[in-house]
Amino acid sequence: MNAAVLKNCPQLLRDFLFYMETIRGRSSRTVEAYYTDLHTFFCFMKIYKGFSDPKLPLKEIDISDIDLEFIQSITLSDVYEYLNYTMTERDNNAKTRARKVSSLRSFYKYLTTKANVLEENPIQELEIPALKKSLPKYLSLEQSLELLSHIDSSSPQRDYCMVTLFLNCGIRLSELVGLNLSSIHFTTKTMTVLGKGNKERLLYLNDACIHALEDYLTERSQIKSIKDKNALFLSSRGTRITARRVQQIIQRSLEQAGLSGQGFSTHKLRHTAATLLYQQGGVDIRVLQQMLGHVNLGTTEIYTHTSSQQLKDAAESSPLKNVRPPKGKKEK
């Protein structure tokens, strides 16, 4: 955690953040999101309970004096007031408020079951705001082929290989960036991926992935100065490629394929892999869950949506599709 952040961090919150990072294996980015959400919460609570000047901007409020007594004074009704504030004053949508609720629930669960400083969890019954369920956006099979045929860059084999792994394996951006040479096992045609929570999973590589990797490794061997010898995907400077650089490469490739401006992104390639595997590959939902690294099956079930073509095919499959209305019956 950033030293400046920890300076304005009460001890109980600091302990929670260290626990999430070192014990639960949450990424530094996730831990920072926890801090941001809980910092906003405590700033609001200090104003709401009369411990801070309401005219003072939230970022200027000192929360380092938040102690157990203050935390114990917070009720479920207070939390509802806070969520109403995030909606009406900060214009947070349901998804953002759901994340804030998740951060609060994790913090209070830690205080109750891990730190054991609270006997009862006051927000035990706090519900996550209902989210609008929308279908994941993904590339069609034709669009995927179009993307693969429009990889034109200074490192074409590298960029083609990254797109191929996204579309065939459904890995996350962070997982792709974190791949090492030792992650690829050509003998068994497998790949070891380090997912969320530092959980490893083994993925099988099809021929498309194997050929793309072999071509890229030939290109990689031509790089004169490699600073990060373990990293699989390298930048032009010989360092491990960054997530931001991969995003830029994917956006440029989408533009070259005439697919820009349609809401596609690096993460949408993961959606594409999952959707095509389920719809056209006939992969079982539980196998898909393991492949994507989802803890809950419900997370995977979003990919079981039906396509427009499937709905059309279903309508055409009706045994009554050729029945026509009777002609010319005259009324008596």
C-alpha cells in the first residue's frame, strides 16, 4: 500500500487491508479499491455524526482517528443513509453502489470473524443493490476471424498470439500479462494460469494456440536485449508487457478489422471465448466454469444466453411452422 495512504488510515482499516492483500491474496489494485470505498464511507460517517465540518471536501477529512468505539456506533440505518448519499449526491449507479456494499460487508465480516473485535455484525442483513442484468457483449465467430486476420504491427506474431489466447482460452488480461515462459508446457499442450486470489489453474491448449505460441517464441528469440527473461510476452524494450499496452494493441487491431466503436475491448474477448465455447463448441457449463476460473457457477451462467440465430432456429423447429390459416370460410 502507498505510504501516503497508510498515513491517513486507522489501525483497524490498515489491518484489514493487509489481511486482504497478504492472507486473501487480493491484488494491490483491489486493495486500493477497498481503501477508496471505506475511506469515503468513514468520511461521510464523520460528517453525518457531527465529527467533521460538512463543508470540508471528503478528500481533506482525516479518518486516522477512527477507532473501534466509532465503528461500533455505526448502525444499519446509518449505512442506508450513506448509500442514499452515494446515489443522490455522488450520482453512483447501482454497480458502483454494489461494489461499495461489497467492500463494507468484507470489512465488517473481517472485524467480526477474523479480528474478533465485534461480537455482532451490524450490517449482516445489508443487501447488495439489484443490478440490471444485461447480456455480455461478444464478437461473433465471423468477427473473431476478421480480427485474427487483421493483426498488423511491428510484433505481429506476439499480437496474434495474445489475441489467439484470449479468444481460445478466455483468460483475463491480468492472467495474460502474468504469463511466464515456464507457464507454457508444450509436451502436454497445457498452460498454467495464475488467476484471482493467486489461484492456479491448468488450461489445455488447442493447435491454434500451440502454433501461435511457436511462431511468437521464434519472434521473441530475435529480441536483442531482454530485461525480463521470465516473462512470456515482452514489450519492444524487452520488459514484461503491461496491461495498458495490451489494451492499446487490442484496440488498434479492432480498428484495423473495422470493429472499433462497437463496445469491444480486451475483456470482451474473454466473453467471446466463453460464449463461442458454450454456443458453438457445446462445452458443459461446469467445464466452462473451471476453464474461466469462476468460483461460483452463477458467474458463468451469464454465458448461457441464447443468440438471435438460436432463437430463429428454435422458431423454425416448431412442428406447427407450416400450418396456415383456413381460407375463405364465410360467416352464416
